[in-house]
Amino acid sequence: MSKVDKGFFGHPMGLSTLFATEFWERFSYYGMRGFFVLFLTAELASGGFGLDKIEAYSIYGLFTSLVYLTPIIGGILADKLWGQRFSMYVGALMMSLGQFGMAFGSYYGKVTHTGELLHLQQFSLYAGLGLMILGNGFFKPVISTMVGKLYPEGDNDRDNGFTIFYMGINLGALITNFIGGTLAEKIGWHWGFVAAGIGMIASTIWFFLRETSVKQRGTNYSVGLCPNDDGNIKEKLNKADWGRIVLYTLGISALMLVLVQGIIVLPALITNSIAIGAGVIGLAYLAITIFKGTKGKTEWSRVGVILVLAFFNLAFWSGFEQAGTSFNTFAKEATDRVLFDWEIPASWFQSVNALFIVVLAPFFTVIWTKLSEKKRNPRTPNKFGFSLVFLSVGFLIAGIANDNADVANGILVSPLWLVLIYLMHTIGELCMSPVGLSMITKLSPPKITSIMMGAWFASIALGNYLAAAMTAISKALGFPTFYFIATYAIVLAGVAFLLAPVLNKMMKGIH
């Protein structure tokens, strides 16, 4: 019998590899995300894009939604053809190209400063975003799936493993804004993108060096290999695999560049129709794949739970993702950021949430463990209800803070308001995000786990898209944005608690 692997704080050593890989990938993503809206609204002469807030929010919302939508495609390819590791490498290389592409566009705009937006700037930005979106689709679902596969079915350490993994995500998000955000705001926007690109390269190199550590606990099975490979023999990708990785990366990237050029040139009506058609086809294929891969009443019951919880997940992220839009501009315009005659970069506040995750995640791990020992650990649907409660409280505080600010008359509010808001939202996030990732790996039918992970990220995608439109929606309904979100969050929290007993039964013994 194989020795149980507990080399990483009582968890498989493979978790340490995936922890660090995700750290650097999130360093890249959150570094760009932290200053992206600020970059889009910055003057053209500084290398920015010169957009107003509504336009910037729209691009940001489309990007962050597609970033979570493309994992559906990545999950299908990983499950059916490539295996998780192959898919992850393709995605990592594409995201690196995307970050450096955006850096080039920003630098080009700064050195030319013609006073108008140039075609090459547009092409570089949209091509970079396109590569980031597709690359993330190949990367994001598979690394979370690999974490779940480190643990045998029924292993109670899986939830705690995902919480530790989630700390890696947020350590990367914590550090990156102090580096990438400072470079972007204080020196040049292109340096922020360069820092993000270097982070993505570091993620790839680290996983390559540590690839053979990713094995399932207590077995010799190497996690993340192509489904047709014999995991007991092959522990890492070979030269032929790497040749295909480079070929596929360059091929897909070239197609993306052609598509972006078409989007810029073709009328908006045509490109929008193509996008809607592709979305409908994608969702239809997802539905068919789930239908074919789900067998028996137990599996269907558990899939039903995933779909219901995905709705609450969508609602949570439609509020939480205000961090990159309205909270980011609130930090820049309505918050007193001067400390000892030095102005703190607005993007630094994007690290507050990550800091709270790093500090609080170990406590949540201990709390869930202690409650499990006493058989009092709340089930997943109940935890989702709690997450929406804390989201609502955070937006109530945001509304009060906004009422106290008067930018036109120079009245700014203390940064402690934002700190308190992020504290409430972080507690809600810890009740939602790592728990949701773990839930997918436990409830999904075995043959379509990566696909279900992609579907889960699709609910986050819709939440991100709604987040960008939330200001316009709330104004159309005649409500202040922050109070509007606070209201629907607390209402949905009540719905979640009411449905929890039914959903708990539908989980069929899974906790």
C-alpha cells in the first residue's frame, strides 16, 4: 500500500506546487486588473486609452466576464483531449503574450502621443485582452481540478486544501498591486503590464520545475495527464507534448489576432451577432455535454444543486466585482489617499481584500475543522447564504461612505471606509469561493468535472458582466447603486437559507 502523502502541512506535496503556480498566475492577472480601469480612463499622452467611466466599465466588465466564460471551452478540451497539464501550459503561454502585447500598445501610445487613439493601440489592447481571455480559459479550470484530484473521494481534507490553495491566489493578488500598480501609476502604464507578464512566465517555469510532484495522495497516479495516458508510468509531459504545446499556442494566438483585426474593422452589428451566436452554440454544447455525462438520479440531483448554487454565486460576484470598477474609482476620486505628503496609488486598495484573505483564511480553516469535529459545520448552501449577508452589509457601509463624500466640494472620506467594506466582502468571499470550488469537485460527475468547473466559472462570468452594468441598472431603476446591491443581496441571502434544507438533501450525503 502506498504511503499517504502529507508533506505539505498535512496535505499532498502537489498542493505546494499548485499553490505557487497559482500565486504567480494571480500575481499576473490581479496586477493588471488592479490598474486596468485607471489605465483605460487615463489620458492618451500618458499611454492610457482616454475613455470615460461608462466605456471603461463596459470594457472591464466584458473582459472579466469572458475571462470566466472561456474555461468552459478549456474544461472540455482538458477532459476530452489534452489533459489538465497540457491545457495549463498552453493557457499560461498565451496569457504571457497577452500581457506583453498590452504593454507594447501602451508604450507605443505614450511615445507617439498624437492626441488621438491610434489603430495599433486599439489592436494591441484588444489582441492582448483576447489572448488573456483565451489563455485563462485553458488555465483556470484545470488547475482547480488538479487540486481536487490530489484527494481521494470522501477525504475531509479537501475543503481545507482548497482554502490553502485560495491563500496562494490571494498572496499573489496582495503583492502584485504594490509592484505592478505602483509601476503603472507612478512610472508608466506599460511597466505595470510588463510586471504582470513576468509573473505569468514565473508561474509557467515553476510548474515545469515541480511538475512531477503533482500526484494523488496515497497513490502513484500523476494528476492532470491526458486521459489516455497511463499515469502510473508517465509522470510529466515529453518532448512531443511540448512541440504540440508550442504549435497550438502559436496557432490559436494567430487566429486570435486575425479575429481581433476583424472585430476592429467590421461593423458592430456583425461582430455582436457573431458573439451572440457563438455564445448560444457554446451554452448548447455545454448543456448537451452535461446531459450525456450525467447518469442516474444521484448524479442528476447533485448537478441540480450545482446549478442552483451557481445562481447565488452569480449574484455574489455581481456585487463583489465592484472592486475593480466603482470601488476603484471611489478610491481614486473620493478617498483621501495622502499620507505624509505622498499620494497612495489608488490601485493599492485592490490589495486590501487579498490581505484579509491571507489573514483570515487560516482562521476559517481552523473554524471549519473544529465545527466538522463537532458535526456542526454549516453545509455548503448555508455558507452561501452567509456570504450574501456579508456582501449586503459591505454595500450598506459603502452607501453610507458615499453619502459622506462630496467630491465637487473637495470633501473626501477616510480610507478606513474602504478597508471596512473589503473586510465584510472578504468574509463573504471565504464563505463562497473556496467552498464553491471544493463543492464542484465533490458533486460533479467524474467524467465531466473540468466541464462543470467551467460552468461554475461561467456563473462568475455573468456576475462580472452584471457588475459592470450595475451602475446603469440601478440608475434606471432610480436607486443609488450601493444601496441597490445591498438590498438584493440580503433578499437572496434569505432565499438561500430557505432553500438550504432541500439542497442539503439533494447533495445525497456529500458535505
